[in-house]
Amino acid sequence: MIYQPKNSPPPTALLAGIAIVAFFSIGSFEIGREFGHADSETELFHARRLLRAAQSKSRNLIHCDNSHPEKMFGHIHMAKTGGSNVNGILSAKYERVCGNKGYSFNAYHENAIRENHPENEFIKKGKTIVEIMKGSAEGANPDAHGMTKEMEKLGFEDCDYVSHEWDWTFWRDHFGSKRFHNVDMELHVPCRDPVEHLMSQCNHDALHRGRVKFQCEHKTDQELFAHIQHCLVSPDRYNNQLEQSFNVRCYDFEQQFTTYIDHMANFLEERRFEPEHYSKKETNSPRDRDSECIWDRPNLMEKARKYLIENVQYYNFCNRCMGTEKEITRSVGEGEGQDGGVVAVAAVASN
């Protein structure tokens, strides 16, 4: 999107840019004709690449005046939804991405450090600039509150996309109802199958908090529900009150490294230099899904799912949002993420 101050005539450079964009648009149309007549998977693949290349050039020309999108974007990093790598990939690919798991201004260097020191657990987990600023020693795990303070010191004035893993009031207090320089912010929420997500959190809980993994034997439903609550990791990062101050949209966890990244490419400016390979941030140990008893108990599985949707606002929102016009990944074809670049790590997932 092109931002123009009110009553300000478009600069000559911008008019020239628009003319060139029109040229590329015509090229995109011709490529689209080729796309429509592709009669094999190979031809279809190459047609897609040509079309995206033309669209990418058009986006770059639109951004040649260093304009910002008309609105800002906020990524609510729910625990165990791959948010560290969503933040990391976007900051490695695009300008003005600001998050406690990755800032554009140092993402290239940070990625190189992770890639060159794969044996270092502290580096592999993707410790970022705000954690370093907080003065964390090697092996430490800074709390999100401290990282919020460091992000506030940096400010958000040069951010088009903000990602954070703090409770929902962060968004309300900083950006709600256009309070940040009178600019709208659209919030994005990752949605994952509730039971799969629960098991991922239980796995994290068992490994990092010293509790046992999910148990299927309970005398009463109340015991089961209490057990579920113990597994949940920071569910208060989302609250339905956010819908009063923001346009809140959802996206499919399974498509976040393809379709979602591709969607954000329509709004964010590409970096001059992008890593050839994105080094994944490891934030959880692998799950042993075969050892999880819930998959052999369909009645228990549905009981857990129903409880989560009815009693946790995050799951309630996802249940209402997915499959509607509010879902970002609904209208984009599955598996049509960008080719090459750092998005080649589409297999990245959260255990």
C-alpha cells in the first residue's frame, strides 16, 4: 500500500514507480495466461515462480520511496505455535520487523551466529537483541516482562510488524484504538489444533518445569480439567477484549511458514540482504507422540477439546475465527508459499 500525506501531490519518483509497476502488472497478466495454460506440474511450478518474481518487483518499486503500509501489524506469539521462527523468518526477510525473537536491523548477523555455532544451546535457542540488552548471561532465560521493557526502550516508531510473547494488555496499552501515533494495528493470532497444542505445551511443561507428562487416568472430570490447566503455557497472551480495540485475524498454524509469510510479503519491504538459509530457533525438545496416551482415547480427546474451547479464550477465538473471512490463510491456496530464500525452511514446526 502507498501512504500519502493528505493534500500532498505524489512525487515524480512515485509517479514513475507507478508507471513501471503498471508495466510489471501487464507482465504478470501475461505470465498469468501462461499459468492458466500450464499442462504439467513442472510448467505450473515455473509459472508460479515467474508470477511471484514480477509481483515482488512491483512491491519493491512501490516501496522505493521508503513508504510504510497504512496500518501496522501485531503478531500475538502464543506459546508453542512456532512464533519464534515466524518472528525470526520475517525479520530475516523484511525491513522494520520488531520482536522479542527478532529485529530486522540485526537479523542477518544473528542468523549467521546461530548457523556458525550449532553446538551452543544458548545461541541455538535464538537469544535476541532484547535479551542481550537485558544483560542476560549465557544460558539464562530472560522473562518476557524484562524483554518488554527493552523493546519499549528501542521504541516502535520504526516498526511495521511487531511480534511479542507477553500478556494481552501489552497490545491494548501500546497500540489499542489507534493510540500509537493514530495508526491502526491489525493483530494476527496463530491457531493450532487444540489437542495437539495441549500436548505440545505438556511436553514443554514436563521438560522445563519438572512436572510429569499428560496423564489420561483421572477419577473425575474436575481432576482432568485441573491437569489440563497445569499444562497450559501463558494462555493470557490472548484475550477476547482485544477485539474491542483491534481488527483481530487468525491464521492456520500448519501454513504459517508458507501461506502466512507469503501474505505478509504484500505489506512488508524486502531487505537488501537476506540470508541464503534461515537457521531454525530450537525452543522445545522433540515430542514422543507415540507415547501420548490421549490419541488412543477418542472420548478423552473430545472432552479435552471441548473444555479448551469453552474455557480458554484463545481457543474460543480460534474456533470462531478459523474458516471465516477473518482467517488470513483461508483464501490463499495451500502450499503456495514463496519459493527459495529463507522460506525454504517451510518444514519448521513447533513440537
